Amino acid sequence: MTAVGFIGAGNMGFAIIKGIAGSSLNDKVSMYAYDPKCEMLERLKPFGVTTCVSEKELIEKCDYVFLAVKPQQLDSVLETSGKSFTENKVIISICAGITAEYIQSKTVSGVKVVLVMPNTPLLLGEGASALSRNANVSDDEFDFVKNIFASCGKAAVVPQDKMKEIIAINGSSPAFIYLFAKAFVDYAESVGIGEDTAKELFSQSLVGSAKMMTDSGYTIDELIKMVSSPGGTTLAGLQELYDGKLTETVTNACESCTRRAYELSKQ
């Protein structure tokens, strides 16, 4: 059995644990968790997770250790337990903007680090996770971590120097999509269509549109054209989005995400 531990049992740690428990990996791993909030650990009991009384105890027991905390909390965790890591441990960090070099500087020089940018749909097994690793991580170790995230959705490898840029694409984008969806639902309510009906139809439109992008074989530009009949309603609406510089606004949002990621890496 491979021992996998989680320092932090918030939404993301919980989602990953739930994903492992519901996958074929469950019979191959033993899971441990530590969180200063007892209520966070309580909800892990149905998944057979062993709770630890300290970060150091968890690190000693586990082969793979998830740093499932917010970036602003990472320094406190590493100050307390960073030197408990050894070169044979694999650290998996989901802390936005934090580099493998920084984690190495707070632990031991030869430590193995996998960086992951997951997203909240992991909670439903529909996550989109980007991964990279430092040179100390073996192919087998990296494959093991990839399989964990593949058990909760899709997992893709990106270059280590693009882990800040990818945040806007999959880590933060659900919030942008929710805001976009809210505008449609609010419009529906303003013209007398119920919220539940609007949400159901728009949500399915998102699911279907995503499937068209991944499975139809058409490019995004081709898909837009397929919906846009000359002189029709879609083109009239698209023109407003073009005039409102939607794509430019999205680019600005992505760039702001990336800037903040670089700021977090320096703090």
C-alpha cells in the first residue's frame, strides 16, 4: 500500500480524497490527513482516512504528501514541518504561484516536488488539473500523481515555467464561467423566465458546448460559425459581445490572474 497524506482538508483536499476513494486507486493506497480544524477531518471518516495529530506525524507516515493549503498559509506549514521531509518523499503542492524551488528551499535540497493546479469541479469528479514536476521526481512517481488527478477528472502536463499562466485557464476559470452564467440567468428572470429553468437550460448548453469543443473535431471558430446564421439572432448577440470587447476583457482577466500568481510567489 502506498501512503498518501494531506496537510489541509479543505474543499480541494476533500475533493482529491473523495476522488481517490471512488477510484481503482482506493485499494492501493492508505490515506492520512491533518488539519487544525477538527470539523474538516470529521467529514473524511466515510473515506477511511486516518487522521494525524500533527504535520510531522503525517510526513513520517506518508510516501506522498499533499500541501493542500492556501498559498498564504504555506510558509507557516513549512516553518513548522519543512525539515521533516526527506529526499524519498514526494511533495504535491496545489498552492497557486508557489514554485518547486521555493518549496525545496524550505525543506531539503533533493526533495521531490510535483506542482498541481486543480479546480473545484474535482468535488464532482469533473476536475481539470494541470501538473508539472521538478527533476527529482521519477516517471513512476509522476504517473502515480497524475493517476490521482485523473481519477477526479482530466489531468494534463504543462511545463513547470507555465504553472502560473495556467491558473487562469483551469484554476480560476470556473469563477469566470459562473459569472458569465449568472448574467444569462439574471436576464432570463428579467424577462419572466424562472431561475431554475434558465439555469437548467444554460447549464446543459455549457455541457453540450464543451462536448462540441472536445469531441466534434471542429475548431472553436468553426463552431461559432455553425451557430451564427447570416442575419440571425446569434449574430446580433455576438456583435454586442464583440462591441463590448469580451475577448479583450477575458484576456485582461487572465493577465490579472497571472500577475497575482507571480506576486504570491514572491511573498
